[in-house]
Amino acid sequence: MVRQPALPTHATCLLFVGPSRRPCFVVERCRVPFEELGNSEVLIRVRLAGLCHADARRFVHAPGGAADFTDALIPGHEAVGDVVASQRPGVDVGARVVFSAFNWCMECDCCRQGAHVACENATKYGGQPPWALGGTLSSHVLLRGGTAVCAVPPAVPDARALLAACPLAAAIAGVRRLLLLLPGRVEGGTAGQRGDDGGRPAPPPTALVQDCGGGLVGILACAVLAESGFMVFCEGGDVSRLRLAAKFRANPVFKDAGPLTPSATLPDRLDVVVMAFGVDGAGSPRTAGPHARLRAGGCLLLLGQPPPGGGSGTTLEAGAILAKGLSVIGNSEYEPDNLQDAVQFLEATGGKFPYDELLSPVYGMTDFQSALASALDGKFLRVVVRPS
């Protein structure tokens, strides 16, 4: 193997010390506690890190209560950076990369069957239990051997690449599973396909994305669905969120339509309803009977991650699902290959969608309090931090 460069001796890290402490975080120059990498490990120098709403909420609310917090950790699970050392074949020093939010064990039955989303021993970057340089709000991150790593092409800017590793990969994973249940209706669109009478092209399949607090994953799902051939509608969230969704090829359905908010008209029956969950806080988490809007044989996709107790107001009636022959998919994470899919999607659609409107200005680590405030107020769907 090619001789590896010497590892850095120190890293600049933001340490979260618990929501009950004031201040709840400190920025420190920390000693790197290892001198060499393990098998398949990769060390990257972080260019930019993403601060999602769930990470931001941790600074004011412990995930399981303050008593559950025991160890200081480096938060964050989204980053783009340069490889400074690598023990993994195919991942070269100097490459600009993104990586998966999870490290999978690759050894449990689920991983061996290709169902990494159900890995029995998965650990999340920026989560507990923490490991050395295990979060992205740091000048360096240690990528473990079960982490997917993907090179970023030159056409994808650093900040935009942050979208790949969590929300976009999850949206693509959900839509890919959807396509398997709707054979012949989608996959590249229906334009040019002839209807049953051999005359006019068949109309495109229809999808409604409901923003149930999952603003970013919902908007990216609109783009993925549109690129897959769907006519996409979007409802829920505030007016500004719906207007933003329109830029990602969704037809917004406004609760209070008017001259400034012309509302699209939903079809009587839809092929797909996507409920996009999250903790962005601007959606409508209580949605009753989404199956009533679906055609017979349609599909309901539950996408994203509701906060603790979130989604409890959603009503799914087993009788109606069975009577209409509906399919229900739950998708919160993604498989390793979906990370590559997400990067390729960003490269292919860079001129189609205004990704930069989803992103905040870049905050420095010394101004992290402002970055945190920006993430909590929801003005931007992803806050960007430069840890170095």
C-alpha cells in the first residue's frame, strides 16, 4: 500500500457538553488520540459541515432527557471534506468526498442481506456513544470501515454536496422503493408512451407530497419524483415553504388560495401520497386519512424521521388500505449505494433546481451561536458551518 502521510496531531472540535450546561458547547483544540488508521478507515479534513434541525434541537433538548447525556461529543453527521489519510482501497488521499450519516457493521444478518437500514449495530456520526473525531463539527472526521464514502465531482459545489449524505439519499431511497411498486408507470417518465387506445400519450403518474415537518426531505422528494416522471403536488407547511417547493417542480396546494397564492387543483385520486416527516417545525404533523386520496392500488410513502411522538396524529385505516389494495412504505434511512445516487443526482440536476436557496450563508465555528439560532428558527432548511 502507498505510504500514508503523517496524521495531524490536533483537531479543532466543537464539543457538546449537555443541554443543561451553560454554555452547552465549547470549541477546543483537541489532541488526535491515534497515530494510525485502522482497516478501511479514512480521515478527512472537513471543508463544510451541515447543521440540521434535529442536531440543533439537541443543544436545547436532550433526545431522551438531560439525564441520558453522559459524555461530551462532537455533533453533526453531514460534511464534505478532503481525504488526508486512507486505509481503504479506492479512496485516495486528496479526494473530495461525502460520506454516509451511519457506520454499518457489515457483519450482522441484515447487512449481509443488503438491508443496511436495519443494521443491528449501526452507529451514527455525531451520536452516542461518541468516538474520537466521530462528528462533523470538527476540522477532521474519522470515517470507520462500515461507512459509505463517495467522491464529489467538480460540478457539485461544497455546500450543495452537503445535501447528499442525509436528506437527498433518503428521498432517493424512498422513491426507488416506490418505483418498484408502480411498474410501467414511471422510471424515466411516461412522456412518449402511448395510452391503451394507442393514441395520446398516457398521462404521467401523480404524487402528493405532504409536509409533515420534513421540509428539506419533502422538497428534495419533489425534485426526485419530478425527475422520475411524476406530476408532483405539495401541501402543508407555510406559504414560503410551498413557494420554494414550486421551484423544485411541485404544484403547490395552498390552504388559503388567493391572487398571490394561486393553488393547484388536486386530481380526484392520486397514484402516490408521500408524507414527509421531520423536525423542521413548519409542517402539519396531524394528517388524517391520506389513503382516502389514493386510487385503488396506489402507494403511501412515509418518508423521513418524525421527532419523538411525531406522526401520532396520522390516521391509517387498515380496512381502507386493504379494500383499496394500497401499498405502504416506511423509509427513514438509505442504503450505501443511495449515497452515490444522491451525488449523481446533484451533478445531473445542478442547472434545474435552485439548491443554494435551501442553504444558509457559511458560518464560522467562532460564530456557532448564530448558526445554531439560524437552524432553530427554520429560516434556512440547512445551515452551513465551516469548522476549520
